[in-house]
Amino acid sequence: MRTHKDILRTEMTPPQALEILKEGNLRFLNNIRINRDLLKLVDEHTESQAPFAAILGCSDSRVPVEIVFDQGLGDLFVVRLAGNIASINAIGSLEFSCKLLGSKIIVVLGHTSCGAVKAACDKTYLGNLETLVKSIEPAVHDESVAHLKRDSNDKDFLKKVTILNIRHQINTIYHESEILREMVEKGQIILVGALYDVNSGEVQFLDPMD
Ligand SMILES: [Zn+2]
């Protein structure tokens, strides 16, 4: 079984990092886990960290990032906010992971049945969540196919908005971060979207044109 330990972090390429995440999700789907000595990993990371991937995911309890990608301690730099929102603080965290810690890939990981995306579809505002929900609304506006039922009860509409939101957050990262944009343009990192299916546990990486 190939793991990232077989590839030196400093020599890992962005496509290899993507492949390792795909393989990890495949293990998860097959109920196979790498047997890690977590306390040994604690010892190995006392002085430093070099996570190979940075993930911007949702806070949803059904999408624990290390578990669904079968990764261990020190592997992933994870930012989680409801709706996988690329807030300025989230972008700063991703810059830290890629520029200073050497992560090779950023994944914006949305998921099906996302409560934050549903709230944006339904214009449900609650306290401080309003700002967050409004960050998802451009994706609702961009969904141009559904004309009749435009609420979260329409599963097709909800999924389309979820994917558009992933793309919107990717664009926000790209345009708001000069550091990350330059790293993407130089081929030092890749910036990809992915959708986690809460029914199956599968992570589907999005093609640029999906
Ligand atoms: Zn969610």
C-alpha cells in the first residue's frame, strides 16, 4: 500500500499529493485504514510540521477530514468553517500552510446536504450566521437552470448550488491571495474542488468544467 511516507515531502509534486488524497478516500470507502502509531507521530512532530495538503472544509460533523482521507497526525492542514467559506482568515491559514509549511495542494471540500448551503438557498438567517450564509449567496444567484423551485427541498438545485459554492470559494482564494495565485501559476501548488457525499463517503474531485 503506497502512502505519502514513500515520497519525501520536499520532493512531492502537486499531482502526487492529489493522488494520495484519492487513495486515502478509496481506503476509507473500502473500510481499510493505515494502522498508524499516533503517539509515535506525536513524537515525530514535536519540533515541526510539514502537512502535504491544505483542506478548506465544512464544519459538518459528518465530514471529518483526516478520517475521510485516511490521513494521520501531521498530514493535513485543515481549515473548517460552515459552508467551506474562504473568509480572509481562512485564506491566511491556507497561505500559511502552502507558503510556510510546504503544502502542495489546496482542496476546497464541500459536501452534500450542507446546512450552510441550505440556509443560503432558503435565505435563513440566524444571528452571526448571516454573514456566513451571505458568503454563499453568490452561488445561489449563479445557479441559472432551476427557475421554479429554488429552495433546499429541490435536491438537484441544492447540489448545483453546493458545487457552484465550491467553485466560488476557489475563485475567492485565487483572486484574494496574491501569494497563492503566484504559487498556482508557478505550478508549486494546485487548487482543486471536491464534493463529499454524506450518503456514500465518497469524495468526488471536480473537473474544472463540472
Ligand atoms: Zn456543511
